[in-house]
Amino acid sequence: QVQLVESGGGLVQAGDSLRLSCAASELTFSTYTMGWFRQAPGKERGFVAAINWNGFSTYYADSVKGRFTISRDNTKNTVYLQMNSLKPEDTAVYYCAADGSTPQRMAVLTPLDYWGQGTQVTVSS
């Protein structure tokens, strides 16, 4: 069965950087749009970033544009989220997702095909 496994979360200070990874298995990875979402305590899950199958098209939430970068390595079946200049409001559980849509549609389309279990990111002030 398809598995998406996130890693790289942790506790950092404001202004620090983190890189999240999401490794996919049992998935034809190179044919899927991959995305990152996040859910803070007491809030709904929200879109962060997405990247199309070949990495040539990306899409970001306004709140992370210029600070976060999504990338993928199809040879490793892995998608990454480089997070720089982290803020306390970035604190959330970060989820990886895979879907057959485009990055723009992934931002608003639910349900998505596959989800990971999430990794906690905590940013202290």
C-alpha cells in the first residue's frame, strides 16, 4: 500500500531553518503532484506548497512565499520542504500529500489521493 513518511520536524527558534522530507513508497512517485500542508492546534489543515511531477511548476501559500521552497527528487521518491526564517506562527503539524492534480488545484482540492502521518514543527519566539 502507498506510504508517505515525513521526517525532519523539530523544535527550533524563530529565524532558524528546517528541511522536511517526505519519502514515498508503493507509489508511481514521478507521476504525482506532491504537496505540503500544515495544521496548527485549533485550526483547520491548510495548504503550504505543491510541486508538479517534474518539478517545473510550484505553488505556494502567500504566508510562506519567499521563505519556504518545495523541491523533489524523483530518483529518491522524496519531496522536500526547505523552511527558512521560521516564525512562531509556522508552528504546526506538517503533512505530505500526493495527488494527480496540478499544484494550483491541489491547494484547493479535497480530498487528495494520499496523505502522510505528519511531523511536528515547533518554532519558539
